[in-house]
Amino acid sequence: MLAHSLTRRSRLLAAATLIAATGVTVLAPTAAFADTTPAAVAPASAAPAAKADENAAKPLAATLETAPGQAPITRGGEGATMKLTVTNNSDQEQQYHPAISVTPLGTAPPSWSWIDFSAKEISGAEESYGVQTFGNSGFTGYVLPKNAMTFRTFTVPARTTYSWSVTVKVRAALPADNTAVKLTLLNDRDNSTNSAPINLPVAAHTEALFQHFSPSDGTIKFDQPWETDISLLNNGATITSPITPTLRYPETDAVLKLDVQRPDGTWAAIVGANNTWQLPSVTGGIAKGESYHYKARLSLVSLTGTGTFFSGWLSLMPNTDQGTIDVAEGALVKVDGYRATPTPRPEPTPTATTPAPTTAPTDTPSTAPAGTPTAAPTTARPSATTTAAAPVTVPTATPSATAGAKVVAAAYNSGSQAGTTTTATGATGTTLASTGAGNSVAMFGTAGALVLLGSGAVLYAKRRRTQTQG
């Protein structure tokens, strides 16, 4: 019995290992695995049915439809206005986040700058507007509550319908081989069914010049120029006359210099003023569907004001001698005027201030007996406030060792008080100054006087005793 059980378990383990290793469902006879139920195999037609069931389970139904008899839209024209509708079929309120992807159908790469997008509420929804995303990989327009960020959603009550009008336009610069734009309704909440995409025809192109920068953004520094390719594309009829475009950056406190690369790879400086330069003429014109390219390099020359950082759109001027340029797709250029190694400013040299010499008291004799000890000057770090301590004259019987020495001022630091230490010679007394707390001068003077008086008293008593004995 035990052997039979072990054999059965080993077969189960082997089957599980095979399924995990191959990722394929393995069907086995029920006799071999009595406790294993065979997996059901769904027919190939079950996937669409499952998708239909999934859509049927979604609470919202959204549709985007064009007006009856919608004509092809024209470049630079009024575009097409469509109706966006969403209905909440559930018994609970639902969040709805609508967006429309617009993809030009042609060989030219998609670009948000070729599309204009707007939206407005019709019924049910709060005040709304349309916002286009930015980037070079395509275009998506969001329908949002007024002045809201792109992550905001609409709250659709139960059993309620909201509707909006959505307008899509194409600019004159849309390349000539784009004959339609594809509109796809999106909802990243994934709680709605969406109507099928719409292909909106675009009428044949008219004459239009179009600018393009690659790269379309960058930063200019004092030690870091910025280079870009400027393309002038002709989407209209062939132009045989010279075309002279003008390049401009907004006037700021930053003075820029422009160089254009010659065919041999060298650079030629372009004279300009107020960050505006007239580019070399395209002497032979531009054929239909072709473009002319400039290799440009911008450098930061100087800063005329107090500003250091600037940002603005570099663009060709719209008007030329051969028609108008669609300037929607400029280049966002930042100017960073900060110097990594700024010129050091000279620091002011501190000037030492020497206090005026202190004159000894007028009643002090100019000559003192030899042998008087002289107090050494004390020098310490000065504090914020310097206050001279009042000199205390102590009588002494000991003569000074030196005569005629100058008074030396020395500062000291003791808490928030300060004073000067002076050495005075040529006097019968010695001038003492504090070397500690400013209030200890009187204490030291009094102590010295008491010592001297005590010594005098002892000498006087000894002399009287001697005289008495004699």
C-alpha cells in the first residue's frame, strides 16, 4: 500500500514539473491521476466572445462621431468639430478620463505642432477645455475640467450622459503626403467601451513653408555653445526665387553670437543685432516637397544686466520675401550665464588699530628708585567691545628697575568685557591692569595694599622692640 502511494505521488510530481517547465497544459487519463480533473480546452472562437463579455461588463459607453457630411479639412482651415458622448450605464458614479489621439497618415513623422485641439462641454459635464500634450512622438488631446491638470477626471453620476464638442485642426505646415488624420478615442481608466477610430480626410495642400529644429531644445553657457539643424521645408508649389529667412531669439540681458556652417565645414559669423540675424539666402529657391538646411551654432557672449538664467523660443521670423513660414515648431533654448569658475573678488585687508599711548599721571615723579618690578604686558584676542580698566596706583617701597619706558597697550578678552594692560615706569607706584574679569582690579589693588600695610606694621613693631631693648 505504501509503495503504491509513493508511486502515485511521484507521478503527480513529475506531471507538475513538466507543466511548470513547458508552460503547456498537459492532459492525462483519469485512470492515471484519479484525483486530477482534466483541464477544459476552450475553442478558438472563445477569445472574441470573452472580449465582448468584457466590454459588456464596463459601466461606461463612449463614442466619438463626426458631423453628418463632414468635408475634408484643409491645412490652416477651420478643422472638424465632432461630438464626444459618454453614458454611465451602472448604478454607481464612475470616473472618466477622455483623450483623443491624432495621428497624421503619411510618411512624415508625427508632431504635436501640426495639430490644434480644443474642447467644450455641451451637456451634463462641468465647464471643460482641451489640452494638448507635448512631445515629438505624437499628439494626444485631453478633455478636462476647466483649468485642471491632465490627471483630473470627470465624475459621471449613475445613469447619466455627458457630452462635449471637440475640434481638431491641422496647421499649414502638415507635410504634403499626409492626406488624412486618424482620431482614436482613449480612456486610461479602462472602464468604458470606445467607438472605432475615425479617419478624417485632409484636403490637398496649399503653398506653405515650414521650419523645423533638430535638436529642438538645448542650453547655452559661456563655455558651452549649442548647435542645431534648421530645416526650411516647402510643402507647396516649387519656389524658384531666392528665399531669405531671419532667425530670432527673444531680447534678454544675454547677448548671443550666431555662426553658420559653410559647405566645407568651416564656420562663418553672422552679423546681427538684438539677437536677430538674417541667414544666408537660399539663392535657388526650394522645390515642392524639398527642404533647405542650415547648421547653426549659438554662443553666449555677455550678460548686460543682473540676470543669469533665461529661456525663450528660437524661431525663424514668419515673413519672408517668398511667402509666410509656419513657425509653430520652434526650439526652446535656455541660457545659463552662471560661470563655473567665477573671478574671485579681492577681500578687504583688515587694518590693525593701535590705541593712543597712555600718558602717566602728571603727579608721578619721572625718576623712580631702582629695583621696582615692572608688570609685563598681557596680549589676548580682542572682543567686540573694548573698555579701559581704571588704573590703580599702589604705593610701594621697592624702586623701579627701569626708567623712561613707553606705555604699551594690550587688549584682552574676558567674557563680554575688555581692558588695556599698561606698563608705566619712572613712577613711585606701579599701575596695574586687569588680566581677568574687569571688576577684579580694585580687589587686587586692595590686597596689595593690605600686604604692604601688614609688612610695614611688622617692621614698625620690630623697630620699637629693638629700641626698647636698647
